[in-house]
Amino acid sequence: MSEKLPDSIRLKVITPRKLLVDEEVKEVTLPDPDRCLGILPGHRPLFVALGKGTLSYRIQRKKEKYSVRGGHADIGPQKVEVFTELAEDETG
Amino acid sequence: MASLIDLRRRIKSVQNIQEITKAMKTVATARFKKSQRQVMESRPFWHNSPGLAEKVVFWAQMQHHPLLEKRKENKIEGVVISSDKGLCGSFNSNLLEKSLSFFQEKKQSSDVNLLILGRKGVNFYQKQSFPLDRVYYDRIEKMTFQDLKQISRYLLDLYIQHKRDAVYVIYNEFKSILSPKITVAPLIPLNPPEKTNQKGVYPDWDPSVSLFVDSFLPQYIDTQLYHFFSESLAAEQAARMMAMENASKNAEDLISDLTLELNKIRQASITKELLEIMTAVEALGSK
């Protein structure tokens, strides 16, 4: 593929209570039922059922973490939309 | 004609009522703001998740998934979301009236069982001829997502075991402060999204197509029910706020009418007394 890969992903973490995250990020790690799934810009379309664990993402050097319990993610080359049932802010 | 004392008493009692309705309006306003914020904050979820459902159904080629398939409606379950407390204008009465006529129409062709949320709904439907499956009342405004999830899983079980063929939810949708809209929404089976053409390459699935869809659709139903519930809460608070505002306004009008009447009577009695004095003076003067 000669297309230039995008250099960031639009990450949205949406819970039934509110929009938790809406940011341009460099890298996302999602909790799969039995492993961790790292997503970089330009990923091919993928639907993932998430397990319990930590969702983390990186903007430049800053890393943020949330613990999530299940949910689903819709992944495309330039976006990751995470619909999660319950996410608690680990830092707060 | 009412006496002055009577009128004063009435004015006093209307003023007391007005104090109470004003206080209730303040409380309802605060609660309404809270639930409105919740509805607003949860909007992104409702705007985005049907899109995801559409995409999933399209790519998974799952048009015949049991949760998407329409069956002949022999037995249906009706879910009514009312409120625990009254004093919120026509919020409950309109909802219950509309739901009753909807169920009576459905009763012609199918068995109707009901699941009711809110004391007002329970009181109303206990006097009707429909069998009640489950009722939830007292502090329903404190119900969490987990509580509602239990309800939706119960409904889902009924559907999957073929005990029910469809589930309808009737609730007040929060459109604006002035007008809640009574909505009848089919919860199960899901409305299969129209055949849309999604662009792009066939996506990957993790863990697998069927496992993904089997975990996604029930969760989608859970969140839908929660959505209906939070809309109804916001609509209830808005209705109560409006009802209390109207009540305060009516009390205000009543007070001004009564005061006018009071003043008229007072004036009349003063005039009468003056007249009497004048006549007395005249009588004395002419002697």
C-alpha cells in the first residue's frame, strides 16, 4: 500500500453515563478477554469484544489509564470508538 | 357575602399553599438540572451506538439473529415507566391512559403481560385486568444501570425462551421542558437496521463474529432500556417543575382576586359607616 499512514487516532471512550475521552492519540491499548491489544494508527477495521482490564492510551509522552469492565470497540484506520459499560477513573 | 375574617383566612391559606408550591418548584428545578445534565452527558452514547449496531449487523450478515427476527406476536410484554410521586401535572395520567389504550388494542390479538416501574403505574394497573409480571416501586429514581440491566436480562430471557414474542416500552421521552412526548418503543426484537451500504473492507472480529454479536446485542438492549429510563426521569422532573410553577402562578392570581374582593368589602363597610355618621350629623344639625 502506497497510502501514507495516518499518524494519530481519534479515540472516543463512551459510557452510558457520559463521553469519557475524546482525543487525538498516538496509541491505544485495549483489554481483550485474555490479552492486551495494542492499536496504532492505520489499523485495519476490527470489532472487538472487550474483557475486564485496563484501557490505556498515549498522547505524546502522557499516558492515561482507565479500568473498564467489558464493552465493545469499533476500530478503524483513524479512529477507535469504545463503548464500555462501566469505566471508573483510575486516577480520580 | 363572605365576611372580612373569612376572606383574610382564605388569603392566608392560599399564601401558605403558595409557599409550599414555590419550595417544591425549587426542589424540582434542582433535581431537573441534575437529570437534564445526565441526559445530556449520555447523549453521545445514544447518538453513536445505533450507528455501531447498524455496522455490526451489516458486516456480520446477521439479519437472522434471533434478537433481530420478528415473530408472530402471540404473547407480548409491556413495560411502563411511570413515576413514584405525583404532583407532576399530567405526566402519569397521560402516560397511563395512552398505555392502557395501547395494551387494550394489543389484547385483541395477543396475551399481554406487564412489567411496571413506579408506584403510580402500579396503583393504576392493579385495578386493570392485565396480569402483572413484576413491579418495581419506591425509590425508582435511585435505580442504577446494574438494576436496569437485571430487568433487561429478565426480559431477554423471557424472549429467548419463547415465553414472550415481543417487548414494548412505554415512557415519557424528554423532548423539551414544555412537552414530554409519550413514546412506545419496541425493545425486543431489535428493529433490524435498514440495509445500508457500508464502505470499506471487511473488518476483522475478535474473538469471532458470532461471539461478538452475541455479546453485543444484549448489551445494546440493556443500554437502550437505561436510556428510556433516564429520559423518563428527566421528563418527570421537568413536568413537576412546570406543574409547581403553574400552581404558584394560580395561587398568585387567586390571592390578587381575593385581595380585591377583601378591599371592596372593606371599602363598602367604611363607606357605610361614614354614611351613618353623616346622617347622624345631619340629623343632629337640623334640630
